[in-house]
Amino acid sequence: MPDTKNDVENTRKFLKSRLLTDRASFHGYEDERQHIHDLLERTAEHGESNSALLLGPRGIGKTTLVTSVLAELYVKESFHRNSLIVYLNGSIHIDDRQALISATAQMNLENAVDGKVFGSFAENLAFLLECLKAGDRKKSKSVIFLLEEFDLFCSHHNQTLLYNLFDVAQSAQAPICVLGITARLDVIELLEKRVKSRFSHRQIFLLPNEDDFDGRLELFESLLKLPTEQELRKLDSTHPSISDSEVFNNEEFTLLRNLFNPKQFSIGSKWVTQWNRHIDKLVKNDAVQTVLRRIYDYDVLEGPFRMLLFELVGELDEVHPNITVESIQHLGENYESDDKLKLLMGLSVLEMCLIIAMKHHSEIYDREPFNFEMILTRFGKWANSSSSMMGIERPVVLKAFEHLKQLEFIALTTTGSLSKVQKEYQVHQLLLTHGQIHQAVQRMQLLPTEVSQWEQSSLV
């Protein structure tokens, strides 16, 4: 039993670490990855100057792709000896001056700067460019500029930094590679004309594949399976250990720090075999595939899917040592849950009746706006024929109507002044879909039968 307890705890730690820090392995987009790989390798080994943009929606893995390529290249002595990485983030380096100061520090040029006083931004920039231009291709060290949140650099004054970096790359004054990473697909339109003319217009798109559910099942399996002893021996090639001190001396370049190392965890071989068999059964289970299909239909990106699996792994303990079909179904229900639907199910019977009256009004008048008097009239017609809702006073109904307004199920449509309009005649619109109302009525407990029947009929 103690062994099982330790195995479960180590499995949870292993899977959490993999889901959060495994940036060295990248799934899919082989052509795009190879393109980036060749680009950086040619810059380091042959002194070629290049510029490119890596574009794709947030969470698709742009930074992970670059990190996996660098982790693979940094093992080669020819790469880390001949190249220098400067990492700039548009969210951190909010102007060109900060970016230049950071770049100077990352290029280990503080000693050259020491004692010098730069009177202006232009002088600082000229010094950096002079350092880049020093020497020819064979003698100069290649510099790779990684510009995260590239679109934010476009908002800097005159785009001076981008202009000079692209100018150096185009004119081959020094071997540099400028790689911009951004989620804005139209970022090329943000560049000024003079900057655009110096950019290579090499754009690499990472676009989600919406018809690859088999790939999602393989991802689910690969992320949750534990490595066997044979696989651990092969992991040296897929998860290389980077010991180069230059990576860790650069305080701002954190992408290659604390990479996932499977060999740090010790899990019993019997438990690994048992766990992997269980994951195989889960992948083949129809109910699990149904849940994963629904999640895939909502979001095809890998990043959010990893966070969902993180929630699933976090529930593992001694009492629940395995991921079950029920836990995956519960995860799917929480993922698809509608907050407004839960609020609707907590309403009183009177408030639900008013919602149903609004629904019927919307059906009959093609979602035309309404006021309290219209809804009260429609509700009153039905309440007179109802045994349970008869005789409710007007102030009580108005109070329920205002509560629905506070819950934001309805909203005012009038844009002008409301000071002269009585609240009973203020025009509102319904902020719920008919499907949400129908589901709430079906799931609501202790709701009178005549109310649920009224929801399905619009005769009254």
C-alpha cells in the first residue's frame, strides 16, 4: 500500500510537470517546425541573415515550437558557440530604449557600455548596431532576436528598433535573425512603409486543424501515459539536457530553463504498466471519446486542453488512484456548463414564469423589446387560468421583474434619458436564448407541472 501511495503521488507530480513545463516536445506542424529549425540553424552555422514572423492564435504553441527547436539546436556545439540569443517581449519592453538596454545586457556588452554616457536614444542605438557590424560573417557571432508579442513593438515611436533590425538583416551587415512571434494575423499591416520594405515577408502560420480528432486522441494518450524504462533510455534524444552556462547567464531568456526532465521521477515498473493499460482502455471507451469530441468541437487548441487535463490529474489521490470515465464525464459537464443556466435554475417560480412570458413574447413578436406592462399582461392571462399562481399582487411581480434585471437576464434598450419614463414602461430586451430557458425549465426541481407545460405552449 505505501508503494501504491508513492506511485500515485509521483504519477501526479510527473503528469503535472509534463503538462506545465514540457516545452521541449512539440506535437504536429512538422513542416512549420522544420522551417524555423532551418532558419535558425543557417543563421548560426552559415552566418545567413534572415527575418520571419510566426503567426497563430493564442494557445496553439508558437513559443513552445520555438523553444523545442532551440532545445534541439542548443545541444550542438556549433550552434551555441556561434550564436547568441536576445529575447525581447513587447509586454515587458514597452519602448525602444528599454528594449535596447535589455539587448545590450543580453549580449554581454555591459563592460563596453560601462563608463559611457549616451546623450540620446540615437547614440545608444548606434552603439548597439556598431557592435553588430563589427567583424565579418566568419568572425562575428550570429545574433538571434526573438520578439515575443511582436505586434506591441509596432506601436513604438517610429518603429525605430524594428527598422534598424530589419535593415541589418536585409543588408547583411552582421549575421542576425529576427523572429517575431504574435497572435495578430494582420500584423504586417501595422508596419510602416520603410520597415515593411526591409522585412523579408517570410510569414509562417500555425493555424488550428479542425478535422483532426484522431490527433486529439493521440495527444490525450501521449500526455497521460507514463514512460517505460525502454522509453526513458530513448528520451536523451527527445529531451536533451542543456548545460551551457550562457543560457542561464541570460536572466531574461527563460524559455530553456527548468525544462521537463522525466528522469527526475521514479515510478515502479508494475504501476507504469498498469497505468498505461488503463489509459489505453480510456482512449477506446466510447463515453470518453464522446466527451473529448465535444471539448474538441468547442476548442481545437492544445494549450487549453492541457489545462483541462491538469484539472483531471489534480484529482488523483489514494482514494482515487486512477482517472475514471466518470471523472472525465464530470470534467466535460463542467467545461460545457452554462453559468446563466445555473442562475436560471435558482430562480423562484414567479421569476421563472416571467421569463417564460418574455420567451413567448419574443417568439410571437420576433424578439421585439418589451416593458413590464406587456409581460404583466401576458403573465396575468395565464395566471387567471392557473391554480397555483392566481392572485399575485402587482408590486410582488414588479419586484421579481427588477430582480431579473439585476441578474442581467434582461437589459434596458433605451439609450436616452430614463428620468422621465416610469420603470413600468422602460423598454427591455431578453438576454437569454430560448434553448437556455427550455433547459432550465426541464432541469428545475419542484416546478409546477402547469408552468412547464406553459413553457412548451405559446397559446396564452
